[in-house]
Amino acid sequence: MIVVACLLAPVYGLHFARWDTSMGSFTAEIYDDLMPITAGNFIDLTNSNFYNGLIFHRVVRGFVIQDGCPNGTGTGGPGYTINDEYHPSLIHDCAGMLAMAKTSAPNSAGSQYYITLAPQPHLDGNYSVFGKVVENLDVVLDIGQVPVGNNDRPLTPVTINELRMLDLMIDDILPPNDETVECNSTDEVVFMVVAYSGYYEVNYTWKLDDEVISQGVGDLALTHSFPAGTHTLSCTVENEEWAHTITWQINSTGSDIDDNVLPVAQNISLNPNPFKVGTDIKLNSSQPQHLKIYDLKGRLVRDFGLVKGELFWDGKDSLQRDCAAGTYLFQYGVGCIKGVLVK
């Protein structure tokens, strides 16, 4: 039996923000899954156009560039402060790290943020890191070289024409890609990347050792077996605005007999959308199969009977009651794939 799990409704994930400045544009990942308070505040301010028209009021060569003051002096903010927030995996270990600026007082951050121009380990544990520049870091470094005057203020203002959130969110990755996936060559392993876009179709491209093995809109899950050896599996999620690639390292073990077994690929196509109350499902099977939905305690929630092709689940149980937000499993066929439906 193969089990896949993800969220019924999006909570926190990975967002992307793009700066359009007078010196060029750049893009950063925003880690609202790890830093919900800090990243959530930044996303809210960005979506309200708070940062549009502001300047990088502080530039310290080799250290940081800083923005987010409506006064342009480093003295202003949004009119409130947020709690400090830290995560052990988010540190100032390279150029391009995005973190909240604040005074020496705890919980004093508001809207001002900075982007590092080099590693700054002495800031770790004192300032909330919540993102990283992943495109056009050279623009950030160029801003860090501009001539400055008093109070490290650029002599020629560097203006943020627009700062906006891109319309792509990575909500869940299964299994986690921060460790090597260990498996046997006879195993079928399920991988899943749950992504959302409000206005565009999301396309998934799966590659094994740089060769495309699956591609399509809504192909968020892949079941695959791996010959003995080491492999690299990647999934590129993209829409008209942005593309993001997730990579797993695979270590597959097995006998010589196992090595003769051809890899098996099987797709589950789901189209979750946080702006809908259900999800579209496309189950690739030549014959009708029995589809059932369970909660995490193994209790039957909905029995669709024999189905084939495309199906829409409205998020209701067999008695037409709304299912609570959470994690749900589906079973298609007998002892085969289990996956998740997104309400």
C-alpha cells in the first residue's frame, strides 16, 4: 500500500515576492511555513501596497540594504510591532537573506526589513530571518554599492517601484526533501508537491536523473520505483509568473534481480484551488476503480463507488455534511494508491 498525505486547505507554505526597483528587479522566497508571524506580516503589508514608492533608506557596503520606512529615514513603521520569531534553519549565512529590522528592544519589528550583502552570523538569534533572494541577487549587490551620505542614505535614491507577491504558493512537499530518501528497488515511492495559483494553471514537470518522466497540469503526485543506486528526482512547479524546482536525492538498494525490474510511474492528477470549495481529480486508469475517502483515523468519509477519469469532490461526506479542514486520504482500487483531496 502506498500512502500520500497533504493538507485539505492551505495554511502556511512557501511564497515568492518580487521587487521592481529603480535599479532592476529581484525575487525572494518567503518562508511563511517556518515564520508565520514575520512572513505573514510582510505578505499583508506587501498585498496592501505598503512598500510601493519607498526607498532603500540605508545601505551599508558589505553588510545590508534596508527598506520599509514610510518616512525614508529609518524612523517610521506601520503603526504597530510584531513578536520576534526565530527558526534554527534560518540564519544569516550568505548574501541575500531577508530579515526584519528592529530596535534593540525585543518585539519591536514592524515594517522595516533588510537584505544581507554577505554572511552576517553575528545577527543570528537576534533578528527574524524570513526569506532569501533566489533571482537576480546581483541587483541587490549592485544596490549595496551605491554611494551614500549621512546615516548611510544613498545620495541617489533607490526606489521600490513595486513590491508584490507572485501568484504561486508551494503548500506541501512529500517526502521532505532535506534528507536523502532511502528505499528498496522493489518499492514504489510516492512524491507530492502541492502548489496553488489563484489565476493561472500550475504545471508540474517531473525529472529523474535529468530526464522528463511526467509532465502536465495538476500532476502534483508521482509514484515511482528506482533501480538500485543513487538518483536525483526533481519537480518543477510553474505558472505564467514563476517556476520553482524541488529536488530529492534517492538512495535505492536491492539485489541484481531487483535491478532488472523496470521503474514504474503512475500519475495522480489533482487540481486543488484555495478559492474553490473542492478539488478536481483525474485518476489515470483504463478501467473503473473503487474510490473511497477516509480521515486520518481510517474512518470512511465518502464512498464514490466505481469511478473512472475525472471527478470533483465537493468536500462533503456521504451524508452531505461539510468535512472539517484537515488531512484526508483517498483510496483508488484495492491496496493501491492513497492520496489526498483538497477541499
